[in-house]
Amino acid sequence: MAYLGDVLFLISVCCQGLLFWRGWRWGGWQAYPFFYIYLSYTSFWTGAFLFFPHTHPLYPSVYWDSEIVAAALRLLVAWEVFRGVFRQGTVRRIAGTSLVMVLALLALTFWLSGPPPGVSFVIDFMRKMALSAGAWIILVLGVARFYGIRIGQNAWGMAIGFLIFVSSEIANFAAFDLSSWFIPIWRFLHPFAYVFMLAVWTWALWDYLPNPQKEIDSSLESLLLSEWQRQSAALHETIRRVIHP
């Protein structure tokens, strides 16, 4: 098992190096800045923990603090996928407003529920952040399919790799909650999913390949905008009547 961990670590470092190298070659920082912020953060801690003594008394605290920040920064990748799928136009404004509203409602639900009894705040926070990011990706892909938007290789690879990774985290914590018997088996699932995500990202971001064409024609954009404005006005009127009957 120790050899498997070493192999996964070496593969992850190679993939991270290739992602930075290819991103430098074709200007990845300019095209996908939020994605590379997350990648830079995780790459830094990958190297830092290599030299941080595991027996040091501060190691658990530093490790979990870095994981909390990483869980929050995953929303940057989710936002980058949205930017890559909906590059411009009316559909982007409509989809962005709808997705932000859904994510806000989901966050409010999580905040009101609080951590279950016997579950630490850190584990509960990371699980809910993973669920939020995964839900965002699924909604983005679903809205893109609804509007018939062709997704380029860059955004598609970011989305699929990221979705597999956050799904593994949700499954990981769920398995630990069920029984400690799963720990020896499932503790390698999350690192393997992370390496798999990096491999998918390396393939998807080898070159700059955004959406192959303009998402939607101008006449349909005008129709969508007017329909969105009509529905928004109706929603605001309904809310006003409920608040002030």
C-alpha cells in the first residue's frame, strides 16, 4: 500500500508539472485564471507536505486547515467551468443568475441544517462544499445541453475530471460514516480520484480548445432575454404579493 501511495504522488506531481508547462506555452493563466489559482494552491501543498514532518504536533492542524481552504477554492474551478461553457451573451447572463440563485439556496439550506450529531465541523464543511461544487457542475452541463451549446475540450475536461473528484470525496465521507471497516479500502479512493482528475485535466488542457463556435444566434438571444425578463417580473410580483398581501 505504501508503494501505491508513492506512485500516486509521483503521477500527481508529473501531471501538475505538465499542466503548468502547457499552460505557460499557450497562455493558460490568461484564459483560465481561476483554474490555475486552485491548481497553484494544491500544487504548493503537495510539495510542502513532502517536507513537513508527519510526526510534528502541528501537522494535523495544518493539514486540515489547508484542506478547508482547498475545499473552498474548488468553487473557483466550478466558476471557471461556467465561464468556459457560457463564454458570452444572453444565455450566460440567464444561466449565471439561475445558477447563483440555486447555489445560494443550497448554501442557505446547509447553513441552517448545521453538522449532524457526532460529525466534526471540518468534515461537514468539506462534504457540503464538495456537494455544492458537484451540483454546480451538473447544473452547468445540464443548462448547456438544454440550450444546445457545444462544449469545448478545455471546459469539458475540467468539468468531468472535477466532477469525478468531488464525487469521490462525497463517497469517501459517506463510507466513513457507515463503518470504520471501509477506511483501509476507501482511504485510497480520494487520492486516486485526485490523480485521475489531474490526468484528465492534462489531456483536456494540453492546448487551448474553447467552445468551437458562438453559443447561440442573436435572434434567439433576444427572444430568450425577453422571456427571462417576463418571467423575472412575474416572480417579483408574486414575491411582492406574498410579502405585502
